[in-house]
Amino acid sequence: MSVLREWRAEIRRDLKKEYVDYVVTTGIASYRRTPGNLGAVVAVRDIDGDRTEIVTLSWWKDRGSIEAFAGKDIERARYFPEDDRYLLTRPELVQHYDSSDLVR
């Protein structure tokens, strides 16, 4: 059984494209370099004229693989140096879901 990791936050809508590009080159690239990562995507939706919600979803072989990326406390969100420039919210925690390997 694999594990789905979900992180979401609100960002400045006027910086959406720039931040998505940043997330792809930092977080998503880091996910994909970590042994046990099975894939990752970024999704966004505009909330209003000022805010956009961003979500990263990553699939992992197991929780030990997530630990190799996130550290011992896999429930904690991992941030990168420039994140604060874009973020309106900075959740401390992420969500994990058990994912059946039979459903694709």
C-alpha cells in the first residue's frame, strides 16, 4: 500500500505562475529525487482576486520513504527558503492518506 502526501496553502494570486515554477524546481524536484517517491503533481485554484490555493500531491512507496524527504516527523510541512515571499498561509502540518495499489 502506498501513501499519498498532501500539502496545501494560500498564495498571492498575482505571483501564482512564479510560485508554481518555484515549487516545481524546489519541492517537486526534491520529491522526485527521493528514493521511494512514486510521483508528484501541483494543482492550483483561484479563490478570489487576491488569493490562490496551491496543493501538492505526492505518492510514496511507504512512510519510510517520506521520512527520507521530510525528516523524522513526517507530519510537519517542509518549506524552502523563498516560500515566505509567496505564501499567505503557512500550514505547519500536511496530510497523509493510505492509497490502495489496486486503484489507479
